[in-house]
Amino acid sequence: MWIAAGSLAAWLWLLLCQGFFWRTDIRLPARTDPDDWPSVCVVVPARDEAAVLPESLPSLLAQDYPGRAEIFLVDDGSSDGTGELARELASRHGGLPLTVDSPGEPPAGWTGKLWAVRHGIALARARDPEYLLLTDADIAHAPDSLRELVAAARSGGFDAVSLMARLRVESLWERLVVPAFVYFFAQLYPFRRIGKRSARTAAAAGGCVLLRVDAAERARIPDAIRQAVIDDVALARAVKGGGGHIWLGLAERVDSLRPYPRLHDLWRMVSRSAYAQLRHNPLLLLGTVLGLALVYLVPPVALFTGLAVGSTGTAVLGGLAWLVMTGTYIPMLRYYGQPLWLAPLLPFTAFLYLLMTVDSAVQHYRGRGAAWKGRTYARPDAVVGEES
């Protein structure tokens, strides 16, 4: 009963004191069109993205932006003809100017993605832009996406404006796991706190980050985070640590096209970097496992155990904790257009995430480490440990 009481207390604290993380009304802030539209360069790192590029790249080429804008797609050693396809799509669709280039293999000390981003930024600087839009090759943007991001950055005085792209939710496993992924992210990094200059909380969503060039230079982006596997959080911390004003919210018309049809696909997505998030620290891993068990697993166990053994107090406390948990999850399910009967299943999904986190640690100690598009980074402790 006391354990169930502890779980309920934890949920009441999360409900009221964790930046109202469960609310989904954090969208692009109030904005007005600037008198003069600044120049923007879009940097797209791409490795083996031929499957999604025909849908994502035309959305960037078709951006309705009043100022000068140009796209730099960095083909990071693709084996599926990504670069050639990008040129073909640009020739077919027209729109914003597109440059396709390749940086070669990353040197020691760099993740492949950030080496590609560095190359793209170097190309972009020749155009002397005021802003960079860092976006992944699997992200589709509405025609006014760039316009709205720039207007929000200018109006709010933000050095970085990031949108959490709406992830694909079609298969059964995507319905169970994907909304919870964003829910857990917001629980760790409450969006309301990220936008406050006085708060230490910093995070971004790597699929869509509009970054002021001078802020990137002050924060030494991307060199300062060159080994970071969780590069979006590392980027946000570097910018905020350098005195920058950042903002993160949920997207309305910025969508990820990456499919995760099987549990195996989602498992790999989470486990590749979960232990890096814990700084490869066994004590943090133990604390995370115990915390997940207390917060997410105890409520249903307490409810059913209390009913089975006739302990009314245990059952009531467990049921109340489960009810609060379910209520906080409903807004995220609505945001993703999912049925509300999935909300009470959050303990099951949390148990899957617990297993994914443990598996991430197991893979790390087996020497497999984190991976991005076929590359493995065995122990990037120095940078990831500081920035994640």
C-alpha cells in the first residue's frame, strides 16, 4: 500500500509540477510577418533516403517563402542513389535552388550525421544566410512551413525554433509506441520550460530546427557536439548555454514519413540511443528502471493485487494513480488522432520502453554502441555524456 501511495504521489507531482508536460497546446507562438524576410539556407543530411525522398524533398522545393532561400542536401555515403534521385526531383519539380554534395566518410570523433551537417553548413555559409533550417530527409513540410518558422523566430526573438514533427502512426505497434515516445520526451523536457530564458531545460527536435547563424557560431555548432548521438538535445543545450533563446513545440503540418511498421523497428529506434541518454551510467540505468516501475507499473499491479487480496487501500491508491496516468496521456492520443481506449495501456507501453532501455545498455556493453544509418558508435562518452 505504501508503494502504491508513493506512485500516486509521484503522479500528482508530475500532473501539477512538471511544467504541465501533458498538455499539447504548445504550438508555434504568436507571430507577425517581418518587414524584410531574411535569407535562409536549408541543410538536409541524407543517407539512404531514396524511399522517402520523393515525398519529402518536393515539399521543401515548394516552400512559399518571400525571401531568399536555398537547399543543400548532403548525400552522406548513400548506397541507394539518394543524391542522383534528389537532383532528378529538383529538375522535375523546380522550386527553390538545390545543391547536392557529399562530404566523404567522417573522420574520427564525428558521428556521420553531424559530419554531414557540418559540410552542409559550410556550403551554406558561402551564401551568408541569417538562418539555417536543419531538417531530416524524411520530414515533409507544408508549403508555408519555412515562412511560419522564420516569422515565429523574428517575432519572439528566438535563436532556435524547433518543431516536433508529427510521427507516422498507422501500424498497430506505431499506435501503441509512437504517441508515448513524444509523451515521454515532453515529460523529460517540458516544452513550456524550454522556451523560458530563466529555465535550464533545453531540447530540440532534430527533424526541424530553424537556427540563427550567429547563435550557431557562438555555440560552435556542430563542432561542439560532433560526437553526440542525441544531437538535437545537445544542439539545444549548446545554444541555450551560449545565451541563446530557444523554443520547442508540437508541429501541425510538419510530418515524419519514416515508417516503423514492426515492433523491431521501433525497438531499434529507441534502444540505439536510450543508454546514451543515461550517460552510459549504470546507476542512472538502475534509477530509471526503478522509476519507470514505480510510476508506470505499480498502479495496475497495485489495483489488481489489492482487489485479489482484499486490500481496499492498495486497490484505491493504485487505481487513482492509474487514473491520473491515463488522464495525462489522453491529450497526446487526441493530438495523434488515436482512440482513447489506448490510454489505459500506457503501463504496457512503458514496460516495453523499460526493456528497450535495458537492451540499449546490454548492446553498449557488448561493444555495439549506438548506430545511425548503418554506422555504429561504440563509446562516444565524452561528448554524449556531457550533452545528453
